[in-house]
Amino acid sequence: MEANKKWLAIPENERKQLIANVFCSSCKDAVTITDFIIVDHPVGVMLEGKCKNCGSKAVRVVEIDE
């Protein structure tokens, strides 16, 4: 729940940009992440999901200053 609070504290337009800019190691490019969950991370939150293009695992760490 704490991770979700941190995520929702980020303005919606910034969250959309973060979702649309995740590196996929299979595609070797920035992609949109889908079917993701939000988990706590030592520096903020982490999005764990799938690449929209190829379906491979995709992860994005979002640093949050508290």
C-alpha cells in the first residue's frame, strides 16, 4: 500500500510519461509498460510489468524524494 501512495503522489502527467518510457532489454528501446504492479524500492517505487511491444518482462525504478 505504501508503494501505491508514493506512486499516486506523482502528478498524473508525470506518471503517464514514466509508464511510456521503460527500457525493454529484448527490444533494446524505450517502450510502454503494461500489466504492471507497483512495489516498494529503497529509492522510491518500482514498476514491474511487461513490454507492450514484445511481452518480455520490463521494470522501471522511479526515484522519489521524501
